[in-house]
Amino acid sequence: MRTFYNIPEQIFNFNDFWRHGIRCGIASRSLAKICRIPASNRFFTLGLLLEIGHAAMFVKSPELALKALLESQQQGRSIDKVEVEYFGFDYCQLGSVLMHQWRLPEVYSHIIEHHLYPEQSRSEYRIGTELVNYAHQICEKPGYINLPLPQALSSHSHLAGLLGHFEESIAKEIIDYDEQVFVMLSPPTANSNTMNSLGI
């Protein structure tokens, strides 16, 4: 987070990026807990780092990354498709490479690489990839959570009995922990700014 904090805000908004990642991490962990998937805390990290490839692109090639983002927004095209045209790879692939470089277990690199298209993931990671994809959609598009669950998740006996109720639990966890986690993870200077803005 210290690495990305010094990027000019007009190019890369540190607060927005990490707050989105934290919300995605909380939603991923909450879903994993509901489904009683082992190591549910791992899913917080997956959600937090899901779009780390975007941040790396803005560090190395800010002008090109911004151009790709604007083109995606203006033309209504998927950002990963536009990034492939500009960089030759997308943020998911770059994020996966970073997971390898950081020597995290394969589950991190595989799920981050395939989270936009979980049907392409290997069978042993399918449920985890579907879960992270769904959490990502919850945080990207308000109201998405009211749509049907992916088959891999809806088949979970622990989730089946909670349909129509688990979204309130996820929303409450995000509200309860979003700010706390952001302050805890922020670099000292960002942390001070955040606390000052809160009157602390």
C-alpha cells in the first residue's frame, strides 16, 4: 500500500482502490464463512488483492493504463479486453504473476487469474473462483446480489437455506468493518489523514 500511495490522485485514487478491495475482501470472506469453506480468511486476502494488477499497471505505465480505463468506460467494453489490446495481457494475468512472485500458494494466482471467467478455472478451484467472482460483482454493481447465485454456490447446502437472507449479513459486515480495516492497513501518513478526517 505504501508503494501505491504516492501515485498522483488524478491518475490513481488510492482511497477508492483500496476501499473497493477491502469491501470485496469482506464480502468474499463472509460468503466463504456462510458456505463453511475452510480457511475463509484466505478469501479476504483474495478479495483485497483481486485487482492488484490494475495498480501495478498504473505504477509502471500510468498514461497507458489511464487510456485503457477511459476507453473501456467510454465504449462500454470490458476493461480486461481493452488492456489486452494495450498491454498484451490483462490485470488478472498480471495479478496472477504477482502472486507467483510473492510466493503465495497457487490458489491465489489461479483464482485471481480466472475470477472474471470462473468457468475457465480448474475444478479444484471452481467453487472458490465462483465465490470471489460473485463477491466482486456485489461490490461492482449494487443490486447484483439479488440475481441468482452461480450453480457452484447455489449447490452448497449451507447456502441453500440462507437464500434471501445472506445478503443482509454481507452488507452488515462491510458496514461494520470497512473503515476499521482501511485505517489498519493504511500507511502511517494515509492513516493520519484518515483519522484526522474522522476527527480522531
